[in-house]
Amino acid sequence: MPRHAALTSLTVALVFLFTLCAANTHTRVKFENNAYSDLVVAIHPDVPEDLEIIDRIKSIVTDASEYLHITTRQRAYFGGVSILVPETWQDRPEYESATWETYDTSDVRIAEPNPEFDHNPYVRTFSGCGEKGEYMHLTPGFILDQVPLGSTEVLWGPSGRVFIHEWGHLRYGVFDEYGIPAEGYPNFYFNENGRITVTGCKINTRGYSSNYRTGGRCSMDSATGLPDSECQFFPYLNQGGSGHGSVMYMQFLDAVDHFCDDSDGDHKHNADAPNKQNRVCDGRSTWDVVTSTEDFKAPDGTQINTARAVASTEPTFRVVKARKPRYVLVFDISGSMDSIDDVSINTPRRSLLHQTVYKLVREGIPYGSHVGMVKFDQWATRLLDLTEIVTEEDRQEIADAVPNEANGATCIGCGLMEALEVLSMNGADPAGGIVIILSDGGENAGLSPNLTVATQHAVAAGVTVHSVTYSSSADQRMEEVAASTHGRAFFYSGAANSNSLEEGLREAVRVQNSAAARASSSLQLYSNAVKLEVGQTFNATVLLDSSVGENTEFSFGWTAESGVDWAVTSPSGTVYTNSSVQVFYNHQAKIATLKLQGKAQAGSWLIHVANPAPSAQRVVLTVNSRPSAAEPPITANAWLSNSDLQVWPPKAVVYAEVTQGLSPIVGAHVMATVQGPDNQQNSYILQLRDDGAGADLTRNDGTYSAYFTQFTGVGRYSVSAAVTNPDGQAQLKTSVAGSAAPFQDPSKAPTSTTSYQPVESFERQSAAGVFQLLDYKSEDGFPPSRITDLEVVKVSYTDRTVLLRWTAPGDDYDQGQASQYDMRMSRDTKSLRAGFDRAAPVNGSMVTSGSLTNPVPAGSHEYIQVLVPLTDDKTIVFAVTALDDNGNTGGNSNFVSVTFDYQDSYGEGSDSGSGLSAATIGAIVGGVLGAALIIGASIVIAVKISGSKTRIREIRITPRDNMGADLPPYSGPQGKMDMTAHA
Ligand SMILES: *[C@@H]1O[C@H](CO)[C@@H](O)[C@H](O)[C@H]1NC(C)=O
Ligand SMILES: *[C@@H]1O[C@H](CO)[C@@H](O)[C@H](O)[C@H]1NC(C)=O
């Protein structure tokens, strides 16, 4: 592979990394004239009514605004904030009615503790450097200063400062600069002089290190040569005028008044520390990342919010009360809706649409919702004003309004404008209304108002539009209208064996349910469409777990006049058929639904269908069930990084979050199905992983991710995810995190007690949406992912070997298998960072175990043992990059440092300073090491230590020490202690 090719693609890959589009599409926070407005702080319906919470939110956000203005050097503050009070609280005259504000789209959520974080503030995030996080979670205990551990000010410092630390994660995509050992970011590392150094932002924060339990000197971890996990750095709260530090490091220190930056002053960023900021952002300072976001920079690179003094940084607050969702369903009835996508099934699009929407209204829209309906061809017609679903009769009235017709041209904009009218009736504010618009064709030219114009109106009105395209020839702007209104986009190709039309519509309704409605609405366990030839049968097994089971619905849809024969058998053998009393049947829509009242038996249910018709037909099977009262249900939600892929090569990520309540479920089997643009049977199966590599930001946080790279041409690709627990590997992760937020006094932090509970068998289904690819080239545009989890597993002192580990990327991002690795070493990180290609290569003769030329498949662990040819005890730094068969590379990995130097203990009460080091004795290793992550290696070493009874200064290499060959690839979460988010 020519060297220059690698260099070029390295540059390309880095550019990608920095231009990823924001994954969080729901926030409506605006930034104008240095002020953030439309920030929503929402209180969860389960939080008991307490007006003090509202007052405290106001005071914390007011303090935060002032601190934000200081730390951004007068470039930003909070101007306007809405506080959303739940439906469960009493009405009060001072509450306005919520319009666009909802709990599920809010930026800051006040909710009972997540067991994983207890009362520690954190931000839920799943995407990379510089990208927005999902939301900030604060508990009522934190807001009210009623945390059992002690006062919030003593624990984390002033709450306004904590809020801005979290805001850094949420808005700017910057990460923690302190160590998080449980997540693989150690508290200490070896600097380039071989000295033990505290993981932080700047070098000279003053304090001392000691064992937080005993208060004495720290003892050393023989596997790493670094202080053990009980060793903590205790900063002096009074830094004596220096030690300014960073908002993302120790926000509680009085002197912290800025983010770390690239100047040579008091805030100088330390790119060498093995923290999450450096790993995810490739050594960039937090201020560099903050000022590169769209809030601070125009697309042409000019700064758009220059420093500005303001009279007051105090925000204005509105208190609004949540209301039920308003949906307007908008359907294309143009002539093309008469098309038949599969002649052997002989059913026009309009009939499949009618069947699907009829079923959606009968089963999928929660009680209390308001629903209106519009149809359009070359103009729009209102079918139904907003109607509240209170009774079964209301449902039937709405279902009866669903059109089944096709004629005329296509004016999508006309349909959208009419929907805005429906939401504005009787002088109502349309803001917060939800339009679900379906179309199968391109908009005809010359009709008015067109989709471009109507989209601008929808944006101005604050309405969310979810788009559903039916067939690949649907208008290209359908994804754009969704993206620009904070909506989601879905696609159905017309393939008989896909049910993505129904899945997309259901998801569009579900995603914007109010928090209260969502808690009681049904979950999709199973969804499938099959084409049955004459006389053909189909059987499926559906697992009903005990977290659901209330009001379970088994639904069947068909296309032939003579219907379908079906039977449902319960785990204990009860058989239900069309003649059972619990069946809702509609011949016109061609659907039948078996509705089981109360809690259905947990276990395997058998579904059987047979085609009695004299022709082939399409049969749709779905199973939905509601939570059983006792516990929160297991849920799965899938989504995409971006639906509108304009440039080749695209960065297309599929995500799925699997949780029970707020606790993540790890080790589940998550498979995405991607259906290509043609309505052939082409589909791709993609395994989503929760391994903290490639597209996945954090290991074991319950968010599973993967890149989709198998595009075959321009067009639409529909994606859905199925989650199962086939081999019983899935586990519910509940724990109190060691330090989700940096504690002023680390000895106050609860001890990390991550626990895993087995999860019963379950299955869930979720529509992720559509990728619309607008540009395609047949060249290989996808480099292997950047490696971000390079770690030192073990150093053997006498043999001078270092065992390194990382998660293998693929040929294309995190898919497939790379061709080879390029590993380099250097005396310091600076020269590696400045010129990876000029650093000394680790060549094959230095590799004593593993292979740099024969990578394992993406997602597996790579182990390479390197014999270091240098004989001194100075620091050696390693980095690695993967190459694919076309020489594309993902850029250099994070760095790890090693020394062959040893010391007995570290720190203890004395004024050690974070950059000072104690005496060194013997031989030792350092580097980026998550001891907890490497349970196999640690065990071997622990055995050796206890066997030798004395502190090991030299570990002799024996064949058994060579663990590269026999360590199994990661196969489950046991022994891992990672965190979902960062504080
Ligand atoms: C949409 O309508 C506007 C206003 O009539 C017009 O300027 C614009 O060119 C139209 N766009 C398209 C794509 O037809
Ligand atoms: C199913 O039952 C309904 C009435 O409950 C009946 O009208 C219909 O003909 C039955 N369909 C089949 C295929 O047996």
C-alpha cells in the first residue's frame, strides 16, 4: 500500500470525524445574540407535586447562566427557559399551556434517580466529539438539595457550576477530563518523563493523592504499575490564585473560570492525559471543540458570537403544563396510489395504506390524543377536524375516515398546509402539533403551495412533521421536511415481505407520546409481513416476557377476499381462532385482532397462518402488549444518525437503546434489517454492538450501534431493529457509579458496586427509519473506524514485552475485517501526534504474539505482544491505525504509554501536586489501562502476586504469561464496570 495514500485518507477521515451531523434532533434550543432560548427543563409525571422544585430550577439555571457567560468569555448565556410541569400536577393560573414542549423532547429532565448514577447529575449521550447529547438528568433530590449523601454544594460544588459542566456534555459534545476507572479511564498515568501523573486537564492543579479509605499512601496495582483503584487525587479547594483548570475537570474549584484551551496560559490543555475527552476528541482541548460547534462558528469558519457584555444574564422563565398530543394524519391519494407493487398479490397501494392506517387508529394511538385527517392530490381536503379519542366510538369514527382512493396529481405542500390549518382551528396555536405525512410520488411542478414553501410554514409554526415515503420514487424532500421540523423519516418500498409501512407509522405516533401516555401505551414485540402462495402456511413463535402482557393484541392483516386462516396458541396450550369471542374483525380493512384482556401468560406463544385463497397474498402479523403493572417494561427504541445522506461516502449509523426503566440491558442480541431501495427481496442484516468501538461511544451502556456501509446505489433504505435474548446473555445493569460527577472530596463518592441481573427471554421490535442516499460512487469510500480503546494489558519486565489490546475495527468503519495494522512507537505523544507516519514502526519481527497483518473481524479483541528493542527505562508511547484493502485508514488511535520503571507506593497526605512523582524503584508499567475491563489478564496476575507473597518487582515471563494467544474474545459483560453517560 503506498504511504501517501494512507496519509490522504487519514486527512479525509479526520475531516469526517469533525463534520458528523448532530444526532440529537429533538432539541429546539436556539442561539441568537449570544443567548440560548427555548431550553426546556421538564419534570417527569412520576415526580410528586412540589412547587419548590420550580423555584429551585429557576435559581440553579440563573446561577448557571452567569457561570456560562464567564466560562465562555462572555459568548453565551441562557436567555429564555421553559419549565414543563407534568399533567399529573394540579392546574394553576400561572401555568401556561404547553405548545411544543414535551417531556420526551426536553433538554433537562427532572426525574427520580437512575440506579446507575444515583443522584449524580449526568448527560445521556451516544454520539461523538462535538455532537449534541440527548438530555441532562437531574434528580428531585439534587434540585431540592436533599441528597442522602450530603449537601449538593459539599458533594459537587455550586449547582449552577455543575449544570454548566453537564451543559458542556449536552450542547458541545465535550467529555470528562478526569479519570473514570470504571469506564477504562485511569486516575493516573505515566507522563513522558516516566512520572506518575494525575489524569486531568491542565498539569498543575494542586492537591495530594492518597488511599481514600485509609487516608494513607496508595499501594500499587502490580498489573499496571499505577496506583490502585482506591487511590484518589484530593484537590485543594483553594488553589491559591493559580490552578484555573477546566469546567470539564473540577468545576467546583473556585478558580475554575474557563474550559481548557490551547493557549500557553493557565488553562493549557493536556493532550496526554488518558481521559475520555482526549480519547474521543483525539487530543483536542474542550474549548477548541466548544468553539467549533455551530453555536460558535458559521459554516465558513468565522466566529458568530463574539464576546459581548450584557446588562443581565438572568433568564426569563415560562412555566408551562404538559398537554396531550395532537396528530394530523395526511395521506396522498394521487393516481399513483393505485399502483400495484407486486402483481401476484394484486393489491393497490391505497388498499394497503387503508388497512395499515385503519389498524393504527384502532390499536396504535393512545387514548387522550387528538387526531385530525387530511387527504391530498392536486389539492387538499380535510377529512376530520381534531377529534379527541375518549371512547371506542371515537376510534371507530376516525378509522372510518381513512381514505381508500386514488386519483389526480400530487401536491404534498397542499396537504401539509391544510394540516397546519387543522392545527390552527378556532385560533389555536399550532406549535407542538404533529403531522404524519405519507406520499408515494414526486410533487408535480407548478402546484401551489409546494412542499418547499409548506416546509417553511411548518418550521415557522413550530410543528413537527414525520414523513413516510411509499416507494422509492417519492419526493426527495420528504426526509428534509422531517429533518427541518425535528421529525423522523420512514420508508416502505412496497415489498410484500416488509411491514415497514406499519412499523414506521407506529413509531411516528409513539415517539411523540407524552411521558404519561408512553408509559401506558403498547410495545411492539413482533412485526412481520409474509407472502403466502396458494395453500402455504407460516408459523412464528413470539416470546411474551413478564414485564409486559397486559392487553396483548395478536393482529392479522391480509389481501385476498377469502381472508386468512389463523390460530394463536398460548404457552399452556389454549388455542384462539377467528371464532374466539375476543376477536375484533373488519372485513373492509381485512384485519382481525385477538385482544386478550388482563395479563397474558408469559412464555412462547405460537402463531399459525395459512392461505386458503386461490391466489398468493400478503399476510401481516404483529404482536403488541402493554406493561404489566408491577415493574417498568423492557423497551427497545431504534433510530438513525441522519436520514438525509447527501454526500458520498455517508456516515450512516443505526442505533438501538435497550433498557428496563432507566437501567441499561447489556449483552442483548440486536439485529438491524436494512431493506434496499428496490422492492426486490434485497435485505441486509447488521448486528449492532455495545462495545464502545466504531460507531458505539460507550461500552455496556445499553445503546447498541453500528455503521451501515452496504449501499448499492442511490435511493431509500428502510431500517428496523429486532432485539432478543436467545442465549440468556442479556443482563440488567444496576449500580451506583463510583463517580458520575467529580466529587469535591473523592472519599464521599459511593463505592462502585456495578451489579448485573440476568434478564429473562424477551423480544422487541422497533422501526429505526430511512436512509435516503442522494449520491453514490462505486469506489471504496469507507475507511476502518478509528481505534479508540488501545490499552496496555500487561508488561513483562525482564523480557521487555508489552501486551496491547484493542477492539478490531472493520474494512468499512466497524463492519467486516481490516487488512492490516500500522503500529508506531515514540518517546512522547507530541511527536506521534505531529507525525504518526514519521514515528518508528513496530514491525513484524518485534511482534512476539498476535499479528499486525492478519486482523480479527470487527468487534473482536485484538491482542498484540510487542518486544521493545530499547534497553533504557524511559517512557515509550504506542499508537495504531487500521488499514483496509484500498489503503484507507481511520486515523491514529488513542495513545498508551509504558515505562520499565517501578515504585512501591504513591502519594499520601503530602503536597504531591498532580504533576509530581514519588521515587521510583524497580520495574513497572503504565499506560491507559482499564484494569476492570481486562478481567482475564488481571486474574492471572493476581494469582501470581498472592503466590509469591511479596510485592512483585519483577515478573518473570513464562509461557503462561503470554496471554495473547489464549484470552477469549469478549463475550459478555461479566466483570465490566462501565458507565452509561458521563457527568
Ligand atoms: C415552490 O414555490 C415557490 C413559490 O411559488 C417557488 O419560488 C419555488 O421555485 C417552488 N419550488 C419548487 C421546487 O417548485
Ligand atoms: C371471522 O369471523 C367473522 C365474525 O366474527 C366473520 O364475519 C368472518 O367471516 C370470519 N372469517 C373467516 C375467514 O372465517
